[in-house]
Amino acid sequence: MLIHNFLIVLLLLAGCARSGEQSDTDNPQQPGTSVATYTNPVFEPILADPTVIRDPETGLFYAYGTQDNWGDGQGSRLVPILRSTNLVNWQVVGPAFEEKPNWKDDGGIWAPDVNLVNGKYHLYYAYSTWGDPNPGIGVAVAEKPTGPFTDHGKVFNSEEVGVPNSIDAFYFEEEGEKYLFWGSFSNAPTQGTYVVKLADDGLSVPDLSQKVKIAAGDYEAVMIHKRGGYYYFFGSKGSCCEGADSKYHVLVARSESLMGPYLDKGGQAITERGRGTLFMEGNASIAGPGHNARLIADDEGTDWFLYHGIDRDKGKVASGASRRMLMLDKVIWQDGWPEIDGRSPSTTPQKASVFQ
């Protein structure tokens, strides 16, 4: 009888151990799931210009991307939303917008940046066409990360703020003050990436003339990350959207002040063109890695880098859009600087992020 009971206990323990194992098909979206390894991409066919935020109430991650036609017959998705528990397994939730904002006559909704602002989800976005002489930045608000997002209209356009190609918004908040970074490629005299202070509600800019230049006009897709005594600038250079021929790559710089100056490893200010320290570039398998989301720390304190990259063997989808897949890689900190192993996207199985 004792032996019989002992065997039952062993079987129960074994069953408990097996139930803790996770796979891509074992309820991947149940809270608290984790996976041991992953292989890029973590989502395909497209989630371009990703922004990722964690819902503090549920612990779930939500990723948002540029409006794109995935070539699957469903048309152009107005800012697709994905959901995950672990940054590895992602599900499509739906679009952030039911219809395009109406403050501009033509364009796409690009490069969303989603943040919790005053307890609500603010989605900053670029409204632009290719070669647009006057693109701008708008903002929409929702009570939940899945929306529905209600548009609050234009924050500013390029002509109003005096910065050409005003796209790629990035929100940053510190000590109660709210800031918006933005800017994209240009050779005009007023080119560059800038920052300006937002109003307390995060919906407008009190004084556009108070903008500060952060980087030169050979950058776009700015992201600022604070660590220790430094603010780290991540920015993309090169062509984003030429399929397998895309030349996007990411460079970094850092500053002791949010407003700069941001210096590369060589001590050169990135307000001058051609400056910056290489963080990631393409390789034989993946072209054009860039336009990254904020760094996200897992339960072990490891920082993770989410960005888009293009499979060189499948550079575009049926619609003609570049196949900008969602990618994930671990950040290594060396001597106060962020690095990616090999300075290029991983394409083999990697140890996954850890979330309990």
C-alpha cells in the first residue's frame, strides 16, 4: 500500500512538471506563459515600425505597427495591433483605427508610438505620403490598449513646426514633464530630429518655437532609453522600404541630459551628419533592420530589442509592400554602451525572454 501511494505521488509530480512546459500551441496567450527558446521572426508577414507597451493591469504586451497591406486580401490595416505574454508568441487583435483621421486629405498612418499618459493610452502617429511636402503628427486616445482609439487630431505639421518631414513621433516623460521627439530624413537647412515639450494633457504643444535639435537629418525613428546616468539615443539610417535591397541600420549615441548633446563613442555630436555608433545592421539573411520599439526588460533584468527586418529571400508581399517582419534580440551592455551579438539580427534559436 505504501509503495502504491508513493507511485501515485510520483505520477502526480510528473504531471505537474509536464503542465509547466510551454509550446507555441499550449495556450500561448495565457497570462504567465514562457518559452525556452525562439527563432526570428517572432511575427510575420508584417509589423513595420513597431511600438510595444505592457498593460500594467494584465501584464500582456501589445505591439502596434504602421498601416500596411499584408497581401492577404484583407486590404490595408489601419495600425495593426498584436498581443503577447512573452514577446515571442504574438496574436493579431485588430486595427487601432476604424477609419482614417480626417485632418489631412491623403496619406498613410505610419510609425505609431503608444504610451500610458495620465492613465489613458495615447497613440502618436505620423500622417504622410511618400515625398509628402507637409506631413504631420497626430494623436489618438483610448481607455484600453486594444482601443477603440478616438482621434484627437493634429499635434502639428511640418510647415507649422518648421521641420521638414515631421514624422516618427516618440513620447518621453520624466518628472511629470512630457516631451515629443520626432523627425526624419531631409537635406534641408532645417533638417533634423527634434524634441519639444508637450502640454500636461499630452495632446498639444504650447510653444513650437521651443523645439531643440537632437540629431541630424540623416536619422529617423528616434527612441530614447534612460539607463543609469545616461540617456541613450537609438536612430535608424538608410532606406527602410526597398524589400531585400533595404539598407536600414541602427546607430546609438548617449547624453547626460535629455536635451543633449548626444555623442557617439568617438565623442562626436550626432547633430552633425555621418555621426553615431553602429548598433545593428543587416546580414546575409535579414535586410534593413531598424525602427525599433522601446527596450523592454524581462523578469531577469535582460533588456530586449524589438524592431522590423526583411527576409532577403522574401522581400515583399503580394501587395508590393516590403515584408517588414517583427524581430526580437537581446541587448548586452558593455562599458556603458548597448550592443547586439554580432551587430546583426539573430537567425538561429536563441534563449527567450523570461516572464513569469
